[in-house]
Amino acid sequence: MVFSSMVGALASLLVALFDPRITNKAGPDWLWMGGREDVVRNLFFKPNGAFRRYGRIGLLTTFGSGGAALFWIVQRLAM
């Protein structure tokens, strides 16, 4: 159940990233461990929830490289 909730929160965040009607792209504060003062949140988003200058590109690059790294690790474990 916890895993499903985490997947749902991540999916909600990803959908909100591309929806132009949503102004707070960072999602709810409970999604981040430190709320609005979270270090990772502040790398990509301003305090009001809008993206920083290269925040969207950085966040998508982080998700892409993290997914590729997990795929590589699982592939190596399966051998």
C-alpha cells in the first residue's frame, strides 16, 4: 500500500509538470521531506513552486539518468 501511494504521488507530480493550468509545479509540501525548505526541492523549484531557470530540464535529466542507472543495476544483478 505504501508503494502504491508513492507511485501515485510520483505520477501526480509528473502529470503536474506538463499541465500548464497548474501553477505550483512542485506539488504539495508533504511530498518533500523538508517542505518548502527541502534542499532537493530548492534545486529545481522556487519557494512559490515555479520552476527555476533550468529546473524542468534538470528534473527530467535526473529522472532519466536515475531510471537508466536502476535499469543498469538490475541488468547486472540478473546476469
